[in-house]
Amino acid sequence: MQNVKGTHDLLPLESANYDAITELFSNIATVFGYHSVNPPVIEHAELFSRNVGESSDIVRKEMYNFFDKGGRELALRPEFTAGIIRLIVQNKLYVNNELPLKYYYVGPVFRYDRPQLGRYRQFMQFGVESVGLSSPVNDAEIIAMSYSMLKTLGLNNIALKINTLGDDESRNNYREALKSYFTKYIDNMCEDCKQRLISNPLRILDCKVKEDQQYISNAPKISAYLSANAKARFEMLLNNLKTLNIPYEIDEGLVRGLDYYSDTVFEFHYTNSKGVNYGAIGGGGHYDKLVKQIGGPDMPGFGFSFGVERIYNTLNDEGLLPIKQEAIDIYVMPIGIENQIYGLKIANQLRMNGFLVDMCLEQCKIGNMFKRAEKKGAKFALIIGENEIKNNIVIIKNIASQEQQEIKQEDLLSYFINLTHSCHCHEYEGGDNCNHDNKDCCCHNKDVHQ
Ligand code: AMP
């Protein structure tokens, strides 16, 4: 059996690094005051078909919808925002909580798209939604947060593209202008664009068909149709980004694929050092009508999502992986099968105190056990034989220095705790030597670590 087309397996090291990426995003979201929420993967198909937009590719062509055994039409979520808003509205989270509600999420989404480089049918998104407040400072905070998430991963060549779709008045005028412009050329354009001209002419700007670009590049620009309010709002946001030192480029062709966006929209792109561009690595925008449309009060929202696969692939190409090594702290080596249970007891005590511990469960020669310890990246090996059990001791071997010492079993845990916790130096992590000069190091236990 093979995996389903457009899906991909995550093998252990990949999976650990996907987790590391989303953990880093979650930590940054948390310090910005966001809380985790987790809607189900399946929702009523109507949630997306009615709210994401009849003219969006996601709804028209890409939804994984099906009827369950009870005859309900359900869908695997093709995006998170509609589900998060449904969760907010259904649980009336806006009643007793301060606004904006600030939530983040991580999980798989499903789109029946044509699989290609950077495009999967099941992929992982991390994102945030801020609901209940509309201000250019709120927009700037979210863009700054997403930008710092990418920077923290070590990505330096980030291109932030930004545009405004204006308010209702601006968009209505712009839609009319696009309609009359594209009507002249539509017979020569792709079938999707013909459809978009009727349902949502703005989406024509998102068309990727090469032959259509000649018409799209000369189309009217939104900037000429912005109301005074929409213009002022966008200018304030751009000034905010300047103040926060976040570089951006205005891209008037940026409309984003979903129908619910208004005002600010943005995307992150990244061309890596090999010249590969997987498409947008993230994007988002402002939505004013969605909460009301889903049955809640009239309140705005602003959010973005990252494509974790595209970010992982970009990090990989840039040599920025692994973020997380699959290394363990301690490898327990019981000598003789009859002593394994003592080894397990010691291993478990260390595990319960947060140490990453693995143990040799086969009967092998000590030399082979050391090879295994090294392969697993262990910093210490613990040798436990008959003699050690009889005398209540353990032999600790530092794999890097090859130094060996005996220690009483009852002192073992405090030995490792001292080794890690007495050092306040940020460069020291669970058994590594810190890189500080003696004079700079605030570690209390220099003689052990250096
Ligand atoms: P969207 O909801 O379309 O704005 O997507 C948000 C992010 O998800 C994009 O910026 C991409 O990074 C990622 N993404 C969208 N579609 C796919 C796909 N088919 N495969 C992998 N990543 C995707």
C-alpha cells in the first residue's frame, strides 16, 4: 500500500522538526497573548461553502466533502478561519472575554489541489485569529508577530507583500471597474476567469494562467478606487510597519484566494538561496463580515496562516534544519538480561524528572552498547552490572570526555539535576559544555561543565 496522492509521511526526525517549528510559533503566539484553540477536522460542508466563498477555488474545486452515514454533508476543513469563527460564535466567547479574542491553532487542512512542488492535498497550517477589534495597530501587531516567527527560525530573505482591498465602498467601485475592463478581453481568457467575472472579478487578479497575464497586468488598480477612510487606514498601517522596522512591498495584484477578505491582505514569500520559491509560505488578512455571517455579532477579524510544509522545505534548503536533534541525554546499559529491570527502574526515575533516557533492551556486548549510545547522541552512559547492583552504585561515563566515575544510586538523580539546573548560562543545555569564557560564565558549577 502507498500513501494517498498529495499526502506525505513524516518520519521521526522530520516529525520532531515539524513539532519544533510549530512549538516555536506557539511560544511566540503565547508571548503575544494568544491562546490555543482546536476545532474538529470535520465540519458541516456548508460552513465553508457559504462562508469561504462560492467563487473561491477551495469551495468550487478543492473541498473534500462527503455524506456521512446519517446523510449529513460534511467536509474535511480546507482552512481554519471559518471553523475558528464557528467555535467562537457557538461558544459565545465574545460575551465574557476582553476583545480582541486572540487565538492560535495548528493542524492539518485538506484541499483537492493538483499536487506539485510545495502543494499537497493534506498539509499543516499554523495560524492566528484576532477577533473583535479593527485597528491598524492590531494589524501591525499581527504582521509583526508573524514576521518575527519567520525571523526566529533564521529566515532572512523574507518578502512581505501587502495590499488593501479597501472597505465596501472601495471594493464595490473597484469591482465595477474590473468588470467593465475585463469584459473586453474575457473571451480570450481562461474558463476560471470567465466564471470569476460573474462571481467575483477581484479573483481574476489571482489567476496564474500565463496567457491571461497580459490582460491582468494592465487592469485598473485598487489604489485608484479606495475611499478616503480605506486609504487613511492603509497608510496608518504602513506607517506602523515602518515604525516597527518591518520591510514590505505593496503588491496591488494581491487579492488572496478566499472571498471573505476586506481591507488589509498580506503574504510572505521566500526565494531560497537555490532560487526555489514554493509559493506563499503564509498569508492572511482582515475579514469584516465573517463573524456575523456565521451567526455572531457584527465584529471584525484579522488573521494569518503559515503553510508548515513550505516553511520546513525552505528551512531545509537553507541548511537551517534540524532545529531539533533526536539526541538523548542518557543511555542506560544493563549488563546481563537479569539486571535490565534495575536499569529500567533507574531510567524511569530519570525520565520522570525530565531527562531523555533510552535503554538497551537487548543482550549485547558492552562495546555495542556504547556504539548505540553514541548513535543516539547520548551525552552519558550508565553502566549497571551485577557488582553495581550489589553495591548500590552506578557507573557514569561521559561520552564526549570518556571520563568515568562511580556514583551511589541514591545520588544519581541529584547528580544530573545539579549538572543541568545549577547552571544559569543560556548556552548550557542538559549536559553540553557551555561556550562561555570562565569570566563570563554565570554557571555555578564550572568545574563540572568546563
Ligand atoms: P491560504 O489559506 O490559501 O491562504 O494558505 C495559507 C498558507 O498555507 C499558504 O501561504 C501556504 O503556505 C500554505 N498552503 C496553501 N495551500 C497549500 C497546499 N496545497 N500545500 C501546501 N501548503 C499550502
